[in-house]
Amino acid sequence: MSESDTMQVAILGTGATGSFLGGLLQRAGVPVAYLARDRWKNEVTKSGRLRLTDYQGLDIDVHPNLTSEQNRSDRIDVLFVMVKGHQLASTIEQIREVTSPDSIIYFMQNGIGAVESVLPELQDRQCYRGITLFNVLTLPNAHYHKSTQGDFYLASTSIAEALANRLDDHSSQLNTSIKPVDDIQAVINGKLLLNLNNALNAIVDRPIKQELLDVRWRKVLAEAMSEWLQICSRNQQRVAQLTQVPPHWIPRILRLPTIIFRMIARSMLAIDPTARSSMWEDVQQKRVTEVTFLNGAVMEAADKLGLKAPINQFVTECIRKLETDSLQQTDIEALLSAVKH
């Protein structure tokens, strides 16, 4: 019997990525408890299953056990905290209730700042970072669709290795892996580089593939990325390579004419043609976005170094206006004009 056969996994935050991770683990035979709100439970109950699909043809049904509540700390071996960054502070009490000092806690939030702000309150817990390297769209009837390429990355522990092996045993069926890594901060830095497009996609309000075929928006993204890469270089922080090309090449590729970009960046375009960013979905659902921990975090990091990050600042301001339904076409035109075309 493997370690993953006996461990108890819990998911706190059954949004898009939380539901997808929990469903994959459950389908691979790992016991999973969903610490979910009644709305999510009601939707799963009404639909009769949790449906997971992806752009590569995955289409599976999972049947979560919603009859038992997980509230004993001595039963949870690993807790995945999948809530949005701005929701973390409100989950501390629940995290403490359902875990013990022997539990492993993985924080799976994007960007920088959210997790760091709550760790002082969990100094007696084993806290690690993880990151999701793909987008998941929430569709009606408890349906979650992975629309871009990528896997789950976890700071390396024995539990991460056990879960990775379990998913690997089902890799031909599930299309998604868990990858334990020694330098998770480098992966977080690399994911933030890619996540700088989340806000732009919400502003453009088009599928990612269409957005990337517009050289004007590619140049805005290239400038935003260059600002973050400069900060990482100044801080001597490694940025993990999460695409087929080194991170410092990505802004150069984005600035190429579209006809050349199409040929070189085929992997960037090998995504579901309907794929959009999670921030776009947040805006559509009138939810608070994560821009503070993405483009906003780049602004803050630049300020600490005495640098400027004008494009990320402009993007952050546009998202704030989107959140209040006050973004105007003139704001979008001003953002495009801020980059030399």
C-alpha cells in the first residue's frame, strides 16, 4: 500500500483549480475531502457529478463524498488551500481547526504577497507553496474545463512525491501531473511572469489566442514582463523556465511581427481557442480580482528598489476601474499608447 492510499487530502477552496485538483486526485484513488461552501455542494448534488474536461479531450465524471464533514485535525495529512489571495486572511481560523502540526499545508495562490501576509499566524504549521500552471474555466453544472497547458507544481516533500506518483500512474488518462520542485520560488516568479497577461486578457475581453495575435497587446504584455524580469535580475532571483523558451526570450518573441510570431510561438497558441484568464472570469462574475498580487506586486517590488513599473501600474489602474464598471475606451487607448508601437 502506497503512502497516497492512506493519506487524507482536503481541498479548501473549491473554485476552478481547487475543484480540478480535488477531482483529479479523487479519480486517481486518493481520498479527498472538500471543505466547500453549500453553494458548491448544492451544484455538485444537482448535477450528480463533478465534471472535468480539458482542451486535449479529457472528459471524466467524479463523485465527491459530500455527506461527511472534515473537521478533525488528526485526520488531515495534506491540506491544499486554493482560495483567492485576498480571501486568505479569512481562512486562518479554519486552517488551524482542520490541521495539526503534523499536517502539510500547501498554499496554491498566484503572485506575491498574499501567502507571505498570513504565514506569521501559522508558524506552528508545516506550510509550503505550490502553483497551478494552467487556466481552468468554471462552466455550468459543476463543470470545470482546463483550457491551457500545464501541471501542478509543489515544493518538494514526501507527500508531494507520493501524490505525483499516484497521478503519474494515471497520466495517460488525466493529462495533468504534479511536479515536486526544490526551488518553488523560482516557479512562482516564472508563473507571475506569465500571469501578467491575466489582467490584460480581462481588459481586452477576447480569448487569449485572439489577444496574442494582436501585436499591440503583445507589446503591452512584453513591457509588463520586462518590468518584472528587471526586478528579478536586480534582486538576483531566479525565474524558472515554464515554457519552451527561456523567460528572458518571451518579451522579444512577443514584440515580433505577427506573421513571424505565429511561426515561432506555436506552443503559445496551442491552447483552447475559447481560453480566457481567471481574472477575466472574476471580472465577469463581479468578483474582486487578484491584480494586487500580480501586476500590483510588480509595482510594489519596483518601488522598493527605486525602480518604475509604469505599464504594470497602468494595467492595475485599468483593472481597478473594471472592478467598478468605470473603465472607458479612452483608458484602453491610453494603455496602448503608453507602449511604443
